[in-house]
Amino acid sequence: MAVTKELVCLANSRKHLGRCIAGIDIESESWVRPVSSRQTHEVSAPERQYRDGAEPRILDVVSMRLLRPKRFGFQTENWVLDPNSQWVKLGRIRWADLCRLEQKPKRLWLNSDDSTRKGLNDRVPVEQKFALMNSLKLIRVSTVTIEVDRPFDANKELEVRAKFRHAGSTYILKVTDALYEEKFRALGVGSYCLSESFLTVSLGEEFKGYLYKMVAAIIERRAIESGSSR
């Protein structure tokens, strides 16, 4: 049955030729990921943009019509969007509001020694997916180091990763936040320190035998409280 939900937008990250959008439902305080009915689930520009053509920004409160829940394995947050209904921006939340949504998991799903060459605690073997019950987390960290590095394939764009500590463990995860990827690629190879931030961490679909953890959004306290646009 179709429903209308009001979400705090907490991810607008790249996925295939579209975007992965996710947020927390204001009423239930549970995660919702609107997905298309296409096989790859990404959300196209016409499906996600407001009437004026603007993109949903992190911390926007967005009203959207959803047709039905569509669990995809451990991605229990998925709902099929209504492609014929336009999303509406209702407002924005502040840092203090965001703090009330903070989650405090003991770890980001499963940690193991099986990391990628440049990452750390950044993937889960697909054989362990049956132990997973969700795919989105909103955590707060005191600092984040953004690492920009050259890929193994010289023809590809610079890679952007976030290094941080959470609940006693260190993580180095790829950043798929489109704005932060663009910003730090422009600065070039190097390490850049950010202060207190919220991170939206997502666990992606299977790729070559693994499920990869990604930073889908970076929300800096300093930027939000200064009124900087994100």
C-alpha cells in the first residue's frame, strides 16, 4: 500500500548513473532508502529532484510518496518510490536535531582482517551476509581524515576515502558522498583533517564476493553551525 513519508535526507551519494538516497523517517525514526523499480535500484534525476529542479540536500526534510517496502536481503530499509510523484522539500534540520538521531552501534556490521589494500574494516565476505539485518548507520566521530590517493588504474579519477575511529575500531572507507568527492579530488593527493562530524555509513550490494562499507555522507558540525551550504 502506498504511503507518504517525511524523511530527513542523510545520503545523496553516487550509484551507477543515478544516486542512492536515504534518510530517517521523522515519525518512526527508522531508516528509509527510496529505490527505483530498475534492477540496479538507483534513483534518477527526474525521480529525486524538486519541482524547481534542485537536488535534495543533506539535512533537508523531504516528503515523498512510496509504493511498497522492498527488502533486498540485508537492505531492509528499501522502499519502491512512486516515479509519478514529485518530492517536496518541507524544511531543514539543525545540528541539535541531528544529534537526536545519532546511532551508537558497537561496530559497523562485521569487522575482519579481510580488508582491501587501501581500506581498513571496509568489507564483509558475502558468505556472512545472513548475519546482517540492516545496511545504514548514522554515527558521530570526533575527527575524520580524508585521504585522496591515485588509483591503481591511472585512467580513473582520484580515490577519496575517510579514515576515522568508532567504538574502538579504526575504519578506512571509500567516500561516495558526491559533494565531498568532488571537493577533495579538486584539492589533489593528500590527507585532510575534518573536525567533529556525523557520517552516514552504508553497506552496499554484493560485488565480486564482498559487501563494501561506504561513507555515503559527511556532515561537518563546523560547516552546519556556520550556515555554510552543503
